[in-house]
Amino acid sequence: MRKTTEEEGQQVVYVIYSESHQRQHIGITEDADEILDMHNAGRVISTAPFKPWRLLHTEEAPTRPAAKKRENFLKSSAGRAWILRTYRV
């Protein structure tokens, strides 16, 4: 059974960055450290070729829909420009 918004708990929007390939990946998780380990272990198919990754940015969101809204912004051209200005990557 799917959890309701109230049961989901805190969500984390994250941005990871691959220095060697100058790529970023944006996603949502409940545990940023665990997801970073998964990306660096090659267990995420879409990011495996670009490891190693480092955690560049995290933001907490109270619900999954709020996290999805922020993730969508960060994936937009304005959001990517914000990441570039803020972190100079």
C-alpha cells in the first residue's frame, strides 16, 4: 500500500556533481548519504558511467509533492543556472 503524504516524512532534494565529467544529477530521496553511496557504487544505471560523484547541494522538503516541485525547478534552465552561479561548477 502506498504511503500517504503525512506518512512519507521528510524528503531531501539533492544535487550531485561529477568533477571528472562535469555533469550534475538532481533527485529526491529520504537519505542523501545513502543515495550518494548508491550513485558512487554504480547501482544507479543513469549515473554509473560518470562516477565518482560528490554531494553538491541538499534541501529538505516537508512532503514528496513539495520536493518534486523543487526538483522540477532545479532541473529547469533557471534552476541549473542557479546551481552554476551558487556553486561555480
